[in-house]
Amino acid sequence: MKCAKWLIVLFAMSVSSTLFAGDIQVLCEPGLRIYLDGQFMGLSSEKEDGFFLMNVEGGEHRVWIEKDGFLSQGFEVELLDLPIEVTVSDFSPLPEMSKPEVVASAMVTQLVGNLVVTSAPQNCIVEIDGATETKDTPQLLLGGLAVGEHVIVFSKPGFDRISGVVTIEAGAELRVRGNLKSGKVEIVHEGNGSLRVMSTPSGCTVGFRGKTHQKTTQRLNLSKIPAGEYAIFATWRGLELSSKVLIKKGKKTIVAVSFMKNDEPWVVSYEPE
């Protein structure tokens, strides 16, 4: 009798667990790439009348279909206790564009960096690489500086001249403070951090610090990055997204980029390294 009771319980558990899974029939032509919630599931085929997603967990999901040379199609679906069907319509061709020129333009932008200068007191003379700037505002932005080391000098009547060396990183924004009162040049962002990039879909191209990375897995990890603000871009199927990201000392910057409709394109968070 006890064995019978256990069999009944196990059967009930197995039946209840299947209620949380369902099937999605994607009706489409063969040879298309099918994604479920950003994960590549396979290629559609004539045998399956497209692609059959089986035993999908109940709830809301995204189905994404790709075809080379055409705009992708996405569907928001909700699985309850019955199978559902998604019908893919005719694809629209991608607009004419030159992808190599877009990437090259982004790369050129990232071969220089910016310097944000503050000081104590506020008004002073700033020299960098022999060029003189009059600083009479809370912040002085020096843009388009070449990657590498630069000598910066602060001066003001009644104070000793102070100087220091700043290192400009590709695509980064460095902050420096000339403290004439204490006689020091202070780098606001110093130390190293790391970057983790996650994307939907998982495969895309990521541009960061003057380099491009072919992202083929769920995560792209980059370490030992000097703290500061950097430009970042991602391209996928002719689409390009760009933003800025702040690398913090001793922190892992987690960037989630999404090309999916109705998603936030960039979501940034931080956690200890």
C-alpha cells in the first residue's frame, strides 16, 4: 500500500511538472536561424515546417528569427497550458549601408581620449603639451587628446606651479584635479577594473578601447582596464548601438546590450571583482 501511495505521488509530481512546459511551432521557410530568449536553437527546416520548440518552460518568451541580408523578426509569446504557433511573414531587405565604414569611423573615434580638468582654486592657467588654456569655470574639457602620456601644468599668481603626467586611454575620459593649495596634481580615476559584456542575441561585435572583439559566447570578459569613462559600441546584423561606460577601481562593470525590440539597449551594473 505504501508503495502504491508513493507511485501516486510521483505520478502527480511528474504530471504537474509537465504543465509548466509547452511547445512553440515556428512556421517559416527553411534555413533561418531561430533564437529563443537570445539563445540560438538551430536552423529551420522543411521537415519541421519551420522549427518546433518543444518543452519550453511556461511564461513569457521571445522568439527571434534571422535571415542573411534581411531585417530580423521578433515575437513576444506567452506559454500557458496549450501549444502555440508563430507565423513568420515575408522578410524586408536590410537598408543599403556600408558596415566597414561604420566600424572604421567608430575605431577612429576611439583612438583619442578626453581630459576633464578641475582645480583648487577654480580659476587658473592650464598647460598641456605646450598649449595654454585659461580655466575660469568649474570644469575644463580638453577633447581629442592623442592616446599616451601628456604633461599637464597648473599655475596661478600667488601659488607655486605644479605639474604631473596623465595617461590618455583610447575612447576614455580621464579626470584630473590641479590642487594648487596642496601642491598636487590628482588623478580622480585611478586603479584598474574589469568589464563583462552580455548581449541578446549572444553573438555580436563589441568595440572597446580601440579594439573589436567578436563575441560568440554569452559573456565577453575584459580585465585590467584603467579606471575611467570609455566609449563602447556593439554591432549585429547591420545594426549598431553605442554608449559610454564607467570603469571603477576594484569593480566589475557588467554591461547588458540588447538588440531586441522593446528592450533597454544598454543596462549597466557593478559588482566587486
